[in-house]
Amino acid sequence: MKIFPILLIPEKTDNEFEQIFATWTDSGGTIRRLGKYWVKDEVLTKQPIAIYGNQTFALVLAQIYNVDLLSPDDTLIARLENKWIRRHIELKQVGQVVENDFPVFIKPVVPKIFTAGIFQTISDFRQITTGLPDNEEILVSSVVDEIQAEARAFIMDGVIKDIALYEGAADLTAGRAFLRDFINSHKTLLPNVVVVDIAFNESIGWFVLEFNACWGAGLNNCNAGKVIDCIIEATVNKNS
């Protein structure tokens, strides 16, 4: 019988968390819903844990309980060949952005320090990044005119554990084949467990949209039972 670590999740949850909860407990695992998660529980220091939640929740718990969280390299997408991303993506600093860059999609390398999105002018961008240092790293991407579909995949040891559409409609069989080719070409650049979002445009086909960590990514229509191992492996207990 598989031995599950104790899963730590936020006290306030949603439907996707409840799917994880049901799968975990039905498999014999234990879950702790944490309210004041920043308060150390000595009981949890003595046994393996897994973490699933938003970035602040997860990173605070990782520090308190001395575990590592597996995350993809946030700058990887800027180094991929065009055949995988189908658009120009550049790693820049906030102070390097100029008027001629716009309109453009901009995403912070450090998640959530500002809301990613399409900015029409440099003044719009400056407004939302007020107070950030000029050397703060960002990902600057050309805008894909129209996206017909988006899909999320949970991957473990190079194997797609599940993939599902969460926006629009497209041939997911072709999307899975594209993603499998991408994984096989980039295994050494990806962590053991990772979430990859892909998108489809009728004129350019499927392409990589972004990478996410399994410890913080929503299911987005993926099956909780199929991806539960990805969530377990995303937390590395140093003393186990």
C-alpha cells in the first residue's frame, strides 16, 4: 500500500482542493487544513509532508518545515527555440523596456509581484510596476493574435500523467503529441515533476504557453487521481 505524506492545504479551499482532498483521503492519506499556517506545529516536523497551495502559503511552509519545493526555471521559456513557443520571448529588466516594445505581453519572473498581461503602452506598464527596481527581471513576449484553446498537463519523470483543456476547443490528441515531443527534447531542463500549459492557434498550431510548479498549480480539469503523485513528489523532504 502506498504511504502518503501528510498533505498541508489552506484552510480556505475551493472545488479543486476538494477533489485533491477526496482523492488523498480515499487513498488512505491524511490532510491538514491550516489556518494560521505560519505557526509551527512540532508534530509536523517529525513526519513527511507534502504542500499544496498558493505561493505565499507554500513558500512559508517550506521554510518552516525545512523542505524543498520543485519548481521549473522561470526563465526557461525565453531560451526555447521558436518551434516550441511560436512567438518572440525575451528576458529583460523593468528598466530596459522601451516604447517601441508595445503592445506586448509582460510577465514577472518572480510570480505575482505584478499582474501579468498585455500592455498597450509603456505608461500602462510603468503604472503597474511603480516601486519596482529597474533591474527586476521580466519576460517580454510578442502577442499571439488569437488563441483557440489552452490545455494543462501534469508531468512526472517525463511522462504526461494527465492533460486537459481548460479554455476553448482543439484536437487534444495533437496537443498531447506536441507536448510529448517537447518533453523528450527537454528532459534535462525540466524538474522531475512540472506543469506545462500549452495553447493552440489555428495558423501556428500548438505551442508552449508557460510552466508551473505542481505544488501550486490548479487542476484545470485534470483528474486529481492521475496527478496526485505529481503533487507528492513536488515536496522534497530532506530528512526522509
